[in-house]
Amino acid sequence: MAFDPESAANLAAGVAMGFATIGPGIGIGYLTGHACEAVARQPEASGDIRTVFIIGMALTEALALYAFVIAIILLFVV
């Protein structure tokens, strides 16, 4: 069986995106659940909780964006 670099790059890009979205997905779910619990316990602090929640969401989602960039590089540069 011959080694095809283009097929390997396509497979690597798909696997990278698949694995890289698992972590942010779990992180966003965890973050959302705990933010909801925090607002339920202290409704008067919802503004501060929302600010920390949005910052945490942005940092967590950045991981998936980094993987997307790597996948694009694998597809179009290799």
C-alpha cells in the first residue's frame, strides 16, 4: 500500500479537529453549569459571574480555534 501525503494530511486534519473540539466542549459545559449554579446561589453577583463566564468562554473557545488553524495549515500547506 502506497503512502499518500495528501490523504494523510486530510486524515490528520480531521482527527485534530475531532479531538480538539472534545476539550472545549467539555470545558464550556462545565463552565456553563457552574456559572448557572453560582447565579442561582447569589443572584446579586450575576454581573461579576457573567464577566468571568464570558472571559472563560473566550479562553476555552480559543483552543478550538487554534486546532482549526492547524487543520487548515495541514490541508493547504502540506
